[in-house]
Amino acid sequence: MGTAVIDTEACIAYKGMRCEVCYRECPLIDEAIKLNIYIKPDDPTHAVFAPVIDKEKCVGCGICEERCVVDNPLAIRVKPREIKGLF
């Protein structure tokens, strides 16, 4: 399996649009994907709800990648885990 990785340049949540699809669809909601909520730096009236992956808890199921509303390029992808100590 792998681990989900967020492309913060492609993710609309990091641009200030409220999305939360990957967060809500994750079977390990609020464990494998959490939301980092902060005030938008250039707009003190609005907040950013940025998804953050916990690499220790993500099982790499791929549901987040499948349901992502951004598709060119995908804002979240499951990438193979690095195996330490191999070779």
C-alpha cells in the first residue's frame, strides 16, 4: 500500500475554497486526514480548511484520490510507501 500526498498547489482548499471532500470521504476521518484550520493570510475575514495527511495513520486505500474534485492534476494521490532498511 501507500500513503496519500496532497499537492498543495492543486488543492482548492489551500487556495481558500471550502472543499473537505478528501477529509469527509476518508474512512479514518480526523485520523488519517485532519484539517488545519487557519485565517487566510490575505483575507482576515475567511478561513482556510487545509487537509493534512498523517503518514502514520493513512493506510493508502485511495478513496481520497478517487473522490478528489480536482482532476488535472489531481490534488491528492496515493504514492508508494518508502521502505526503510531495504537493500
